[in-house]
Amino acid sequence: MFFIGDDVVVAHNAPFDLSFLLTYCQRAGLEFTNPVFCTLAASRLLCKELPSRSLANVAAHLGVGGGQWHRALGDAMATAEVFVKLWQMPLA
């Protein structure tokens, strides 16, 4: 494949991010078949008490320090930490 290999793609609101990734893969003639984990979807299941499940709100709820919101690197790092916290949560 390309730079992400066969790795799982983790994103907050994955359908939004995937729309861009899939467009560029199509333009480059690449097939995208990676598994995807959406931290927004997971937070809807695991953090039902939150009125808003924006990345900033979910991160704050889980004790993840915020970086520069709405910046690629800051959001990616926060999403990675949120993913780890959500993955470790027991299903109710």
C-alpha cells in the first residue's frame, strides 16, 4: 500500500476525514482497504453523559490534555490519546 500500510486508521469523525483520504487515493490510483476506528462513534457509545462529543469535549472528559485544536498535529495527537482511553474503557 502506501505510507500507512495495512494499519488501522483512527480518526475523530472518521467519515469526514475519510472523504478526503478516499478522494486522494482514487486520484492516485490507490485502493484504500484499511480498517477504520472512529473515536466519535466510540464516544457516542461510551460517553453518553456528554452533551457534546467534539474532540475537545471528549478529550477533556477523559483527562487528555489539549493541544492546538483544529490543527492537524494537535488534533491527531489528541485523537490518539482519546483512542487509547476509549479502548481501555469497559463496555457498559
